[in-house]
Amino acid sequence: MKKNIFISLLMLTLQAWHTQAQSDLPNPGVKLLARVYQDSIKLRWAPNTPALWKQGKQHGYQLEKFLVYQNGKVLPQPQKMPLDQAVFKLQPANAWQKLLEKDEMATIAYEAMFGKEMQVTSTNKMLKIVEQAQARELRFAFALMAADYSPWVAKASGLSFTDKAVKKGEKYLYRIAVAVPEKSGKANRGTAYAGVDDYQPLPKPIELQGEFGDQQVMLVWNQLYYQHIYNAYYIERSEDGKNYQLTTKLPHLSIEENEIGGLPQRLMAVTDSLPQNGKTYYLRVRGFTPFAELGPPSDSVVVGKGVKSTHWQVTLKKPTLRQANVQLTWVVDNKIKAEVKNIWVEKAPKAKGKYIPLHAKPLANDEFSLTDTVASGATYYRVRLEGNNGEEAISFPHLVQLPDSIPPDAPVKFQGRVDTLGAVSMEWVAPQATDVKGYHIFRAEGAKDEFVRINRVLVSSPTFKDTISLKTLNPYIHYRIQAVDHYLNPSALSQVFSLKRPDKIPPQSPTFVRAVSTDSALVLKWQPSASHDVAHHLLYRANIGEDNWQLQVDFTRLDTTILQKVQDTVLYTTHYLYQDKSAVVGQRYQYTLVAVDSSRLESPPSRPVSAKLIANTLLPAAKKLRATKNLDQRHIQLSWTFEDSRVRSFKIYRATENQRLRFYKTVPASAKENPTIFRDTEITKGNCYQYRVQAIAPGNQARFSKIVRIKY
């Protein structure tokens, strides 16, 4: 059994080694992968060159851990975290004995790392160097592949670690490098960023198809979509659709690159044998990770029977790709060549799809090759024979894949709405490309903000449902869509399209600054609502002590003639003045303002302000006020005129130089005496005096007269 395992692993290793030899040599470095669980993070690493692998065997690997994200925030400075184990080394040969007894993969890894060097028989010096290098590369490939297939081998090889010192809400940066001395030079470090909140169960393989033949079945599935998770696949077979068993001891390696262009290959095709024809079999595939985890079964099952071949057979050989041309060659049994009437070479986008001939007329029975020009994507080819007597033979199909590096166009013509619960529904027109696999959805609060992808799984149809918060002052939510083809080529992001949130947040209240009475109106000074979606303001009035508020004005615009705009140069705010000319003299009123937004939501009423219109009871000022001095009689004489019969007296205000005017005397008014005369005898020679007069009437008073000055 171990011999069979070794031979199978050798074939897989040679396949992987051949693929690597086709590509450019990588820069020396350690590749690091992280697998997140709900309570731990498992790390696997591997050197990418035989020379670095040899250094890792000798010196081990140095692992570092940094806390970079905590409580919803990226830390300004990463914090280095302690590890239970920081240096990982290959266990010595004697420590592998127990592992060799229970794990077949351990034997492969042990021989690769501790076995004797292969004897090179070539006498050519250059060829000898090449053979030695190839031997080292084979050991390197065997050792790493065995670590992929066995977690115990990975641990014993110093290539794995499980970190259980993890917390929810935190994310860590892991860094790994070969622990070589500084003088030996540094290779590229491997890094991985992970946290337990990123846990996702392993996915099911998708797009499984099958085609049954003579004691064989060709299975095809999408290996590109989960290429970052699975590096190999197992096939399982069942006779009853319930009990499944693996068909091989070792998994089938995932092919990372196409033969042309070095681009990812979307489909993986494997031909597996069947125990017998005519019996129904159920087949499914399961992914296998570099952490030796077996994923769940594929999302579909292939069901069918093997069909025994008759003497009417045609075999299509493996097609040969040269740039964009595929060379097709087939073989027809010599016994039936003379009976073949027509040969058709056909192709289809799916194994069980509709096959279309490559040529308008059938090929002759002596033609056995054809060249086709293939476009990007997957194409299935088959050869169909037609006999002279109605016989028919169809070859087993072959899959040909040409790398596709052309992205689809961006989606267009969006429609959508947001309901009152925050549920978003949207749809768009799909690009014209036939190979669109799905879409990524990007969202942002602001049209100029960074758009963040919100779908974890590719959206398969041009529709999407989302849920957003309505408790925000931002009235719109913004989206962009990206189309992705079967080769995961992304289109450019679509144009931004915006959906309006149902407005459930009322606007902010306006505020009063003050209310004052003038000769003819009550003047209200107020500041409008700060909300950006206000449609209009409502002014209400009620008598003091009453709750019967009446709408006075609906300000649908602020640039109306009934409002005066005033700029506050101190607070840098804008105020508005409104004159209520309908106020009754002597009645005290209270006012309030309400803002209404475009969704007809009203703000809370502003804090009321009260005011009363005061009657205009001021009498005009005295006129022609004059002052003359009489040195002989030692007095200053004041005279003025006033023509209102309601006046009963006059107040005289006096002040000496540099003093404030103060009430001085009251003089009775007389209708017979006009102008009125007052003589001030309480004076001192050399002083300067100031006078002003104010008329007094019952319930009324006049404005002050002008000031007169005189020196005695």
C-alpha cells in the first residue's frame, strides 16, 4: 500500500514540479496562510524555493504576532504579542518514529528530508549539476506536499502553528521568516492578517458537471472560484446516493495556471474510472485545503451509468493548444473505417450542452485532424461518426480552456428604492458579455466617500437586496456595481447611483433671537432650521395664557420680500426679521416657529417668545428752546414754545459743565403764556450751564427738547 501511495504521490509531484518549471523562478520567500476558526487561528507556511527549504530545515522559522485592530479601530501603533512558541524547527529523525508507524505521509516526508542523497550517474559535468538540482527539487516538492496532506507531518516539519490566544473584536498580523543568521541574507517574509471574527465555514465546490463513458466518467467543476481555499480535490462515489466513499487515496491537485498565458484556469476536469457499466453511480467532489481539511460535498451530484463501447468507436486525443489555435486529432478503429460515411467535429460551452459542428460539410472518412480557433473561456470538443447504415459513434469530450483576461463591461441602468424599514431593493441591466458570473456590490454614505464591498458571496443575478440604517442625517445612500466573469476578471465600477432614504428624522427646530415693539409692529428676529432638507417654516401666534395657536405665515422661501435678511458678523450666522403688523396695541402675544422638511416631517416647535405692541404715546419735543443771561437781575432766562393743550407741566433738566443732565425743576404750563418762560436764579458766576425741557401730560410724555448751553 505504501508503495502505491508513493507512486501516486510521485506522479502528482512531477506534475506540480513540471508546472513550476514552466514559470519564472519566484523570489525566495516564505508563503504564509491563515485558517480562521471560532476559537483559534491556524497558520501554515512553506518556503518557495529548494534553497530556502534547506535553510529552513537547518535554522527553523521565526514567527511574530502583532495586534493591529481592536474594538472597531485600527491601532495607531501595532502591538507585538507574545507567542507560546516563536521558533519552529524540523524535529530530529529519531522523533519521527511514532509518526512513521501511523501516518503514510510521514514516510514520504521522512525520506525526502532524511533519506540518502540520490546517486547521479552522468559523467557530463553540466548535466550532473542539473541532475543534482532536479533531485533537490523533487525532495523539496515531496516534503511540502506531504505536509499539505498531513497536519502531523506539517507540525513535525516545523511548518504549522495553532494560535489559541485570540479574542473576538481583535485582528492580528502574523509574520514568518526563515531564522537564518543576518550574514546569510534575508528572504521575503510571509504575512497573514486574520481575526476570529473572520470565521467562515468551508464552501461547497460549484458548477459540477459529468459525462459518462465506457467504465469512466469525466467530472468538471469550477476550481477557480475557491482557488484561494482549496489546493486539491477528492472525488466521492456512491451506489445508493447516500453512502459515499473516496475513489482515490490521494486528492487531485488543483491546476493554478493555464498552459497559455499563465492565467488562472477556471474549470478542473478529472476522468475517473467506474467499477462497471450499466450501473447507476452518484458522484460528487470535495475540496481539500493546505491545512489537510476536507470540505463539504459539492452543491450538486452527477448521476449516470457507464456505457459499454461497441465496435463503432472514435477516440478524440487530448487537444493541443498553440496560442489561440487548438489542434484536434482523433482515431477511428480500422475495422469500421470503410463503414464511416461522415465525420463531424463539434464543440459546446458545456459537456452536456448543445454541440455545434465546426464545419458546414462533413469531413471524409480519411481525415483525422482539424484545427480550430478558440476564443477565451471553456470549450468542449467531441467527434461524431455517421455510418452508411445509420450507425453513430460519439467520442468522449475533451475540455479546452483558453485564458480570459478581458473584463466585462460595467453594469448600467439602475433602479431601486428604500422602504420605511430600511430595506433596499435594486436591479440593473447586465452587461452584454456572455461569460458574466456575477456581481460585487459597493456602498458608501457619501457620493465622494470610499466605496466598500458589502457582499461576501458573488451575486449571481442583476438584483440585490440590502438593509441600511435610517437613523442618519444623510438623506441618500450610494451604490456602485462591478461585474465579474468566470475567470474573476472584474469590470470597472459602475457609475454612482443614489437612493433616497425615507425621511424619519424631523428637521431641527428654528430659534427666536428676540422680539421688540416699534411704533407700528412687533418685530421678530429668528434663525432658520439648520437642517438641509427644510422646505418651509411656519410661524404661529397665540395670546398669552391661551393655547389656541393660529398660523400667521408660511415661509415657503427665505428670500421673500416680507423677510429682511440680517448677517450676524460676530457669530457668522444669518438671521431674519419679520414685522407682525396685525398685532393689537396693548395685547401680549406668544410666538413659535416650526420647520417642515421635504418629507413633510415637522420639527418640534421652537421655544416661544412673547412681546406686546406698545402704543405710540410720545408727544413732540418742545421747540425754540433758548437761554439768555441777565447779569443785572442775576438769572438765566429759558423760553420755549409748545402747541399741545394736553400739556400740564414741563420738566427742566440742568447740568453744569462736564456733568450729566439731571431733573431740576417742574414748571406749570399755561395756555395764556406761550412761549413759556422760566428764570433760573440758582446760578454762580463763571459757570457754564446746559438745559433741556420735556413736556408732561396725563398718561403721556414728550420727547426731550434739544440741549442749549450758556455761560453765566
